[in-house]
Amino acid sequence: MQTITLDILDDNALNLLRDLEALKIIRIQNNKEKPKALKTNLAAKFSGAMSKQSLVEIDKQLKELRDDWD
């Protein structure tokens, strides 16, 4: 047995697949999960994206940003 993933572009194709399932040629599985390739650990993905800064530097930047809004 092989497992493949299809993108249904037309309702007629889905009807044909259901007919094949009725003939016990294929089995349709409704998986609502995202493909594993799309699942990522965001912490690992963005690790190192920002340089480490001291709290003093961060507070200074936040103050500058807030002052710009006023």
C-alpha cells in the first residue's frame, strides 16, 4: 500500500475518488493536520535572529520609540 497526498482542484475529481473508494480500490482519509514540513519549532527557527542586548540598552531603545510616538 502507498500513501499519497492530493490537492483536489475540482469537485468532480472528489466525486471520482469517492467512486473509487466505493469500489474498494482506494481509501480516503480526511487529515486536517498540516503537513509535517510546515510544522516548525518557532524558538529553533528564530534562535539567534536578534543579538543579545543588556537591559539598559533595551530600555533606552524602548524610551526612544515611545518618545517618537508623542
